Amino acid sequence: MNSNQQKMMIDDLLRVDRYDPIPDRVELVQTHASWVFLAGDYVFKVKKPVNFGFLDFSTRSKRQFCCEEELRLNRRLGGDYYLRVEVVVKRDGGYFFGGAGAVVDYAVVMRRLPETFLMRNLLAQGKLEDGHLGALVTLLRSFYEQAKVFKDGRFGTREKVRFDVEENFSQTEMFINDTILRRDFDRIAEYSRDFLEQQHKLFVRRVKDGFIREGHGDLHMEHVCLPPDGPPLVYDCIEFNQRFRRLDVVNDIAFLAMDLEVNNCFDYACRFLAHCREQLGSLFESELLFFYKCYRAYVRGKVWSFISSDPALDSSAREQARDRAGRYFKLATIYAAPKPVGITLLAGVSGSGKSYLGKALENLWGVKVLRSDVVRKELLGLAGQSAAAPFGEGIYTRKMTIETYSELAKQAATVVAQGEAVVIDASSLKLVDRQQFYDVAEAAQVPMQLVVCRAPRPVIEENLRKRAATGSDASDADITITRRQRFESPTCYELESVSWIDIDSRQDLVEQLYRLVTN
């Protein structure tokens, strides 16, 4: 089928009279590998005649086989939503689904999932709950426990994983300095190769102990539905390449964790992974998590890079795809960065985004975060209580601030003495207050990083209004306080002796974290 015939087929299949029952309208959604026709309560998915190396739909027989595999495999987690494989035929009047005529292609037919309850939509609406995550992991646990196990070395070994990783790098070289910077490409490649070299025994153990299973392979929010009146549904698994779905369980779940994090939801990812640790037992292996999250982010960057070079898309769509690819590559760079060490001091006026960034650091790397707002109230026996006061009065007197920073420094010293990293979330407006943490770092001989969060005044004040509306934050600082705060400029000594980073907290968390790790 040539390109003109393909266009005729698509145009015909967009007509409502090609469907039974006849829908009100038909919508077309394109992926890099499929045409997806949304027709009322049903979905018809036709595979594109493409060959990306890792995916080969170049012949009709290959597309038929993959349609049948898609039906079989997705019934494991998608149940009766997957209905049948239907032929696409050409007869008088054009192209049709089913009936008499010459078979030209095949389609997977499924019932349309309730889009309101797709995981990505629940998240966007603020309706995704911890209970949803727990129920999803319960479903996945049962799925993995029943899944086929591979101990024969055909899948999941270091050599097999290395092949997949290197394939990613070779297939994305053409996008260097387009969707991915050369420095990031090199960092991710170095991290991935070093991990594979150093963790040979870990990969051997995972295969030997039976943790390589017939999984999903494409487990992200677009493919998860969380209806209120039934168990979770997971659909659209990898059918076109066995080695992409016969994988370590951690490789599978890392995709969903990464997908939450690329959407700035590091807190939800942390909760999801906590459920995995609790319910999956030995199926879960924390040492593999960052490696596979990096791998998954890179794969998504690769896919969107391919889309960005598709001449069939208009320039706006290609540019959007390019931006999405770049975002995934930035996240992969974050995963490839070393875990924070020593002391990181998040400074800036109230409402500048320190706690927002600090929570992301805590959720992503599990580092200890010490908040001045919490410690201040603990010292006064006011933990969990409101203690609002004007600038320089009540709990905000200079004397109380000195005591608070002294206690923060003591706690930070205890953490770093145990060989752990610590993040300090405190305004640290004065050099004398910041100096206490510099002294701790010097005494412990650990790295010291100062991160100054900045934003325009209207943004800061809007942040404070939103925080006040929730009424659940440890800080009682309001707009009247932040208007009187001034960040004391650094001395030459401070600039020379401390790693100093300015963060624009108007940026989202992925951009802020990327700035931190690439500084």
C-alpha cells in the first residue's frame, strides 16, 4: 500500500458509516506506530507499516501477528475491554472494517475506556489518591506472581540489558544537540555503562532468583485506568518486541514512577514506590531503580525524538514533540546524576519555593530535609500549631531565629556524621546564619552547596496565598513578612568558598532539578 492508498484508507475509516454501531463521530489519534480511530464506545487500532528496528510492522503478515499478540497479551490486565482482531478490507465504495472484500490490513478492536478515570486525567484533576496507587500495585503484584518466569538467560541479563541501552544510544546519535545536549548524552551513557559494569552480580542474581518475568513493558499513566466501581485496568502493553516486555519487574514499574516524575509529581512517585516496596517484597530491588528510571526516560526521549522528525506532522507538532523529547532527556540526566552528598542549603525569602524543591529532593533521593519552620516550633513546644506573628516578633524574633539556626546546624552535623546527605530548608537571609552550615560542612569535610530560590514578587505572594488557603503548612509566614525580608548579598569569601546556585522557582521541578545536577 503506497502513501496515496494509505491516505484513502484513513479518510474512509474516518467516516461514521464504516462502523457498526454508527457513532456520532470518529476521531483519529496518531502515535509513531499506529492510527487509532475513536468511534463512539469503541476503539479501532491499525498499525502503521513502519520499521524502527526495535519495532517492525513493515509487512501485513507482521502486522497481523502483532495484532493477535496485542489481543492475547492485553487481556491479562485489560480483561474484556479487548474484543477481537478485525480485518480491514477494500471493496466497492472504499475501505471498511470487516465484511466482504480484499483484506488489506488488520485492526485491534476494544471497548473504549472511561477517559475520566485514566490515571493521567485523575492526576490533572487533583483526584489521584493514595488508595488508587495501592490498588494498582495490588493488581500488579498478582500479575507478576502469575507471569511467566525466565531463568534461562534469554532476557534480563546484563548483556541483554546492555544491548537495549546501547541500542538507545546508537539510535539517538542523530539527535545530539537537537533534542539532547552532547554533555547530557555523554553523562547518561557514562552512568549507564558504569552501572552495568559494576553491578554484574546484581543482574546475575535477579535472573537466578526468578525476577525476570513476562511483564507489561509500557507501564505509564496513559495506559492505566482507575474506575471507581472496579479494579484498575492496564492496557496497551508491548506486543511487538519480546525483549521489551520480558524484563526485570523493577524495569516495568520504573516506567510508571518515571512518568509521575516527568509530570513533576515526585510525591506521588514516592508513594507508588512505597507501595511497591511493601507489596512486591523481593520482586522489588531499590538498587536497580534509578538505572531503570534513567533507561525509561531515555526511551521516551528517543520515541519523541523520532516523532519530532516525522515529515507527516506540521511544524508546530514537531516542535512540541522536540520539547517533550528534551524534557525526558533532562529527566534521564537527573537520574544519571550522583545522589546529593554533604549539605545543601535551600535559601530565599518566604514563599520563594524552597520547601517545594526540598520536598522533591526528599521524595526523589530520600535525603533528610530539615525545615526551619518545623524546628522553630519544636523548640517552642508548638509543633503542628499555628503561631503567626508580625515580622521580628513572636516566634520570629532575632533571638528565636538564632536558636533555630543553631539547632538546625546541630541536627545537620548529626546527619552528615552518619555519612548521609542533608537538605536545610531555611530562609538564611543573613550571612551569619548561613555561616553556621558552612562551619558544619568544613568540620565534617563534606561538600556544601547553597541554592538560592528566587522568583518575582507577584509569584512569591501568590505562592503564599495558596499556602495560606490550604492551612496545612508548617510555615506561618505571610505576605507582610516576606515584603520585609531581604536576602543579604554574598561576600567575596562566600562566593569563592561555597558552591552557589541561583534557581528560578517559576520553573517546574524537573527544570529546577536539572539545573541543580548540571551546575
